[in-house]
Amino acid sequence: MIGALETILQRPRVVLAFMVLMVIAGVYSYLTIPKEARPDIQVPVYYVSIPLQGVSPEDAERLLVKPMEEELRGLDGMKELTGIAAQGHASIIVEFEADVDTEVAARKVREKVDLAKAELPSDAEEPIVNEVNLSLFPSIIVGLSGDVPERTLYRHARDLQDDVETIASVLEVRLSGQREELLEVIIDEIKLQAYDVSQEELLTAVNRNNRLVAAGEIDAGNGRFNIKVPGLFENALDVYSLPVKVSNGTVVKLSDVAEIRRTFKDPSRFARFNGKPSITLEVVKRIGSNIIETNQRVRDLVAAKSQDWPKSIRIDFALDESKVIFEVLGSLQASIITAIALVMVICVAALGMRSALLVGLAIPTSFMIGFLIVSLFGRTINNMLMFGMVLTVGMLVDGAIVIVEFADRKMAEGMSRREAYIAAAKRMFWPVASSTATTLAAFLPMLFWPGVPGKFMSNLPITVVIVLTASLVTAMLFLPVLGGIFGKADDSDNDNLKRLAATEKGDLKDLSGFTGGYVRFLSRLIQHPLKVALVAAILITSTFYLYGKHNNGVTFFVETEPTQALIYVRARGNLSVHEKLRLTRQVEDIVRAIDGVETVSTQAGSASLSGVGSGAGLDQPKDAIGQLTIELSPYGTRRPGKEIIETIRERTSQLPGILVETRQRENGPATGKDIRLQVRADSVTQASEVATRVRRHLEHETRGLIDVEDETPLPGIEWTIKVNREEAGRYGADVISVGAMVQLVTNGVLVGTYRPNDSRDEVDIRVRLPENQRAIAQLDDMRLRTANGLVPLGNFVTREIKPAVDSIIRKDGRVSMYVKANVAPGVLADDKVKELDSWLKTQQWPNGVQFVFRGADEEQKSSQSFLMKAMTAGVF
């Protein structure tokens, strides 16, 4: 090895050319390598969606979730199986262990889903299997807002969506806040009776005339021709002129008995941006593309396309993650410059100006080689890689300092520069290599960190390994060659260097100054080894004891200055979407008036609000009726983010009828609230009773907890329409015809779809009653046309009010409900978990009830245990 090293160093021109080539390539890699906000982590989690129109949560659990669970629960490597039954829908979440092959796991899930399809109801839609990808969060959000007609805003947002998706590095653009289009057929009951048109005739006419009939082909011997009968609706006029019935030689058209208009579906949620109705475009970049270039292209394109737009449409950008990359890159550059300056100051004082320049040159050279290696391995620059770069700034100069100092000593003995640096590289190769290896040994075990946190954090040790390896190459190859050309020991240092060289074969105690005093102090300690070992053992033991007794706990990811936060508006009851908007706007008005809040993106309405951004949005409260995503002003122009969040909490705490919960964005993989207790039972009732009891204990008997919530069924009611089949049969009616009548009062009867020229999607055609007749009491006055004439629904239909069940969650085949809470500032989550665990063991619980602590505390303990083992392995 030493001989090969000497052979390489004897060819300085080749080494210099190779160094210049690698540095130039490293600079190019640094400029062109894709930059991302977070590491691209493949999480082996798969989401199976099974829609079934109109199914209740209880029936969805029985008909959809359980058959799917039977097939999926036997998968190898599966960590957890979660089933969610909701109104009109069921979903299955399959989570595997982090070390499984994602491609194999995806194939197995799809195979099992295909097998389970045979057990599902025939009218259930095709199950859809989606892979959860944490890299598909928006990299930038474009908000279009203003007091303009909804269709105008939607048209401009849709056009902008098409334009942005033409950018090569953009994967997709998701619209949020818009309503789907609808062709609404509003029937007039009086006209239906006047023309003697039944509801069945009306629905059948639309359905049977909106078809494309392939009539076959004709082969007459002189040619062969295809024949088709086009009958699909192309525009609203086709529906308007549709014949429904012929009465006394007169054709009754659909427009004679109904009003037809193109509109939007009833709102289920509202979106607002900075206090104005809005539609947002969530731009998702392609994996591996440069986030800085992508976001800048989006900004430039939006600016160009919006020049001719109405002035009343306002365009804003929010949650631009390229800002984070700019900040981290700036921090890295500042750290490098500062490190070079400090190293040069120290080396100038100890070794001289030229030696300091050589050592300082090792820092940027090692970094550029490191960026080149990162690029060759196909990795991207992200926050964890940058943190690793900053961490290694102080470590990569160790080998360079040793080489330069030894070479200067040899030059003081009379060697030439070239011979001195070659001798230094040969003499110090194994000490420097072993020193680097011991440092790497402390980080290498972290590469085997298990779970999703391990995948996220693995970028840190990988970066350390790459940069320190690059620093070893720099110290052993490039630095000796540069030193042989530019190195020179200053005259002021010659006497001391000669003295050090002379004492290598003499007595080190003769050295003067600080070095001599240090040597004499060590010589005295060596004479009392047992005493020194005893003092060292006492210090180490005392340190561990005092830390264990008075430590401030373990934080999974250190808290930093927040730049974004989520605010959830929570309320319970049968609230309409407009009531949810009104309550959410009260919070919005308060938040927008607080100094330091730059943008506020609001969503109000349905419970499944989209969590824009990563972190807390993945652990949304079940009773959330609104969500505000706020972005704080740039740091330095506002007060601390925690004070702003606390101000929001204080000012919204007195709003009647709602609870307001604030969360700042998490650093690293999202882990949810500090305390997450999972209650498993055999039935919804049993799990709900136990979860409610635990929640009351946390709210009223446990101090230091905030934002307590549970997943028990939300209080509310639902109407049940019961059909007496025997009585209905006497009148010639059935459940299907009654259901169609009920749909006229609710969302309307879907009778078909059509695709107009100005729409990219199919538009539903729904038949409904006028808005003033859409009430539950309207069912008492409705009459169903049968073979026996018009029959009031009240003759065989009754209504009942029952408690509503919004959803049923199952974990590994059992009903599951979470009880969650955050700890107040200054309180240790681990202490509260132990306190809750002790209380659970002292209580009497129904047979079969199981408690499992999940989330942040579990991940924290697992990671803490692994790090202790990794550090021990690295030391020994």
C-alpha cells in the first residue's frame, strides 16, 4: 500500500490533473444535482379504496372490510392491517415492515385484492390499490382567489393546471377547492302530473337515449361497412330536447316538465386563501428533479400566463419548499467559509501561513469530491445530506493538519518540500487512515437503523462516510502534491520545529512553552495509573448518574423555529357545510389579524380535509370541520413562531361551540401527537365506552396535557327510511323505486353522463326536486306512480331517527379507537405515558380489551434503544 502511494505521489502532474478534474466535476455536480426538501423515502404502505354508493358504515364493515381482511391478513412481512368503514366507502391500509421489498409487497397486495373481489357485492366499484409515497407532497402551492364568479375562477385554474403540467419536471398538478360540474334536471311535480309522466318514464327516457349503439356491419358483396347509431349527449341542448312521452299525439319533451341547467354539485367543502374564495393548485414535482428550478419555472409560467387575466383575480404562492433548500444551502456555504477562516487562523498561529492555506484548501476540495460521489450514486441534495455536510466540516481537516505538520517538521530538518510531503504521506498513512476509520465506525452502525426513521436518517451517516472518504483521498494524494509545490516552513517556526525533531530521540520534558508543560503534566500522571483510572471511572459513573437523574428527556426530532403551522377547528353535531364555514371563518379572521402570519390557506367542510404539507396534517382530529394552514413571515421580521402560535391559541380559546387546536410542522417523519393510546375491542360499543373513559381521565385527572381527543363515533343523528315490503308489494312498489324517490330529495338520481366539448371530464346528469322541496318532510307529500295509480309514500314507508355512526376503524381484525393528547410545554411525554400506563393497570376493564401505545413515544423509545446499541457498537 505504501509503495503504491509513493508511486502515485511521484507523478505530481497526473495527480494535479486528476484533482482539478474531480473538483470541476464536483462543482458541476453541485450546481446540477437535484435538490429536494426531504429525502425520498419509500414507505411500504398501501391504500386499498373500495367505493360502494350509499352503503352505511355498518354494512361497509360487514360486506367490504371483513372479506378484504380475510385475504390480506396472511401476507408475509405485514406490520399492521387497518380497515376503515365509512358512509359509501371502505378502505384498507396495509403497512409492511420497513425492510421489505416494496415491489414484491405491492404485487402481493394486488394479488390478494384480486382474490377478494369475488367476495364483494356485485355493485361495488373496482378496488383501487395506491402506494403511499411521501415524496408526492406539493413542492409549491399556487392560490387563485378573488371575488369573481366561481366558473371564471375554475376556468382560469383549469387552464393554468394544463400549462403547469407541461413543465417536464412537474409530475402532476392537483386542483383543490373546486366543485365538480353537474347538469341538473329539476323536475316540476305539477307538470309531471299534468302530462301524466311518471318518474320511471322520466328516468328511463334519459337513460335509454344516452347510448352509443354499435349496430354491426354490412357486407353486400361490393363492400363492407360498419354501422353505428350515435345517441350520446354532446351538449345540454340534446338533453333539453329529449322526448319523454307521447300524449294524444303530442310529444312531451324533458324541457316541458323540468328545468335543465348546467351548474356545480352541492358544496361539500369550501377553500379560501387569505380571506377570499379560492382554488389552489398543488404542484407535485417528479422524484429526483430539482425543486429550486421546478418552482422557479412554475413562478415564471404563472406570471406569464396571468398577464391578461382580470385584475380581480389574485395569485399567491405558498409553502414553497425551495426556500428551505436555499436556507440550508446558505447555511452550508456560511459554515464552510467560517470553518476555512477558523482553520486558517489556528493553523497560521501554529504552522504558518502557507501551511494554513494548504489545510484550508482541503475543505472545499473534500466537499466537491463528496458532491461528485453523491451525484454518481444518483442521490439528491436534501436537508439531511446538508446537515451531514455541516457536521463533517470540523472532522475532514484532521488528516490534512497531521500531514502538513509532519512535513513542516521534516522540512525543518533539511528535507526538500517534495521529499518532506512524500515522507509525511508514507509515515502518516496508517495513522490518518485508522483515525478516519474509527470515526466512520461510529457512524456506520446508523446505516442499519430500522424503520421509517432509519430510512430518513440514513442520509446522515451516508454523507459522513462519503465526505470523510473524500477527505482521506485529499489528505493522502492531493495535499502532498500541492505541498511539494507550494509548501514552505516559515523561519519563525524553524527553531521550535527543530527542537521537536531533536526530542524524538531525546527527552520530551526539555520542550519549552505550553507543549513542554503538557508533557511534564502527563509524565506525572503516568506514574500513578491506578489513581488516574479510578478518577476517570468516578467521573464517567457520575456523569451517567447525574444525566439519568436530572435529564430533560429524549426528543425524537429537535424542535426548531417553526415556519408553518396547522390549525384545526373542531366541532361536533349535524352541522351543515355552511355552518362549518361560518365557524371556521371566525378563526380565520382572528388568525389573519395576528402580526407575523403571512398567508392563511383555509379549508372548511367535510371531515376528510386535505393536509397540505407534511407533518401534523397526517394525524387530523376526527371531529375537524375546518383546517387553516398558515405560513409565517420570514424569520427576523417577526417575533418567535412559538409566541405567534400561543397567541393564536389564546385568542381562539374563548370562541363558543368549537375547539381550536394548533400544531407546528414536524421535523422529520410525521409521528403524530405525543401520546397515542390505541384501544382494541370486539365491538364498536365496547371500544367507544373504554375510549371515552380514558379520555375523561386524561382531561380531568391528568395534568400537563393539551389537545385531548379520541376516535369515538361523533355525536349526531341519521334518518332511516324503512320500507314495509309487504305493504309496498300490495301497491306494486319496491325498494328501488322508493330509493329513487328519496334521491330526488337528496343528491338527485344519476340518470347518465355526457362529455361536453368544453370539459375534460364527464359531467353527471342528475334529476332532482326544486331546492325549496329538498327536505325530509317532503317525503310525506310525495306520491309514487305505480300500476295502481299515484300512491303516497306514507302508506308503506316510515322514518326513524338513530344515532349516526360516521366510521368504523379496525386494526388487525379488531375494532380500534385512538385516544390522543399532546403534552404542555415543559412536560415530558415519557413521564405522562408511564403515568397513564400505571393508571390503566389499576383499573378494571371488560374482557378482551387491549391497550397499545403507538406513535411518537413508541418511535422515540425504539430509536433511542437502537442509537444506544449503535453507539456501543461504534465505540467497540
